[in-house]
Amino acid sequence: MLQTLTPDECRALGTLIEKALTTPAQYPLSLNGLIVGINQKSNRDPVIEIDEARVLRAVDGLAAKSLARAVSMSSGARVEKFRHIANESLGLRAPELSILCELLLRGPQTTGELRSRASRMHHYESMETVENILQSMSTAVEGDGAASRGPLVREIPAVAGERTTRWMQLLHPTLHPLHISEASSPATFTARAVAEPSEIAALTTRVSELERVVEELKRAIESR
């Protein structure tokens, strides 16, 4: 059985996997490096900004679920660093990890999108190769320890307006809208508000500040 991750844990795990494969010389990541990676604007959907306290909670959560751990690079090291252990706990190699990473960081995607975007982490010979990996990841694996796990991904049937099927991750099934048309639906915003109340509070503060600025501009224009 897979343990459901929180949205912050998903972003942290995806970031750790990404940096392990794309910048191995700077891996494992320091806390600051992980924060920067989580909040970066490229290869992310949605782009978010979370603080140190939330990142530490996410890392602690991943550690409790045997998906990440803190490491010391040397006996005299002062800075604690973090690495994922999804390869060990889920029994995944680079081809599967790259695909899982993309789904965690950017949400449901077609096979073609996954091949194109995940190629920065691992080279895939063909679309068929990616499809075979996805089919394998969508099947539960029975065994002992890391050899045993539930399905990691699921295929989403195409709906009206979509020409191809998409694939989603199952570590947090409601992390992203399943279809583009859901992105602005009330249910989507309600679900994210429940998952991340701090994000809603931050947005409320920003809206209030914008309203204040607009009022000041209006008064300045009327006084001329």
C-alpha cells in the first residue's frame, strides 16, 4: 500500500529526484538548495513559494514515509543535507524516477509530453519505451520490502476536447487537476484551500494590498 503524500511532500520529493538526476555534483541538497529548487519557476506547474518551516515539515514527512533522509557529508559538516530514497523504498530506477518526478512537478501529461520533458533527466529511445514504463508503473508489485508497492501512476481517459490520454501520479491523486478544464473549477480551488490554507491566507493578503494600492491611485487621480 502506498502512503498518500501531502502537496508539499510531493513537491519536495519531485525536487529531490530532479536534482539527483540533473545536478548530481550539487546533490544531496542543503535545506536552502531544496527551498530554491521547490520554489523555482521553470519545470513547475503550478509555481509555488513555500518557506523553510514548510520545507522542513515536508522533509520530515518524507522521512517518516521512508522516501527521504537527512545525510551528513562528513564528520565535521555543519550543514545537513537531504536526499530521496524513492529508488530504494519504491524499487525504481532512473527511467521510472524521471517520469514520476515530472508527474509530481507538473501534473497529468501525455506520453509524448513525458518523453520530451523527462528526457532532461533520462534518455528514452522511443514513445513505446515510455509507454511500457508507464504500463509497468501502473501495476502493483508484490514482494518483500522495496519489491512490494501499489500502482504509482494511472492513465486518464481522454474527454471531450482532448485528443490523447494522459497519465497521473498516485502519491497524491488530487494534487493537480485531472483535465485542463478543471483548473478553474470551484471544486479545484476548494480542494487546494483545504490542502494548503496558508496559500489562501497569503493570496488574501495580496488581494487586500492590491485593493489598497488601487484606492490610493484613484484618490491621486481624482485630486489632480
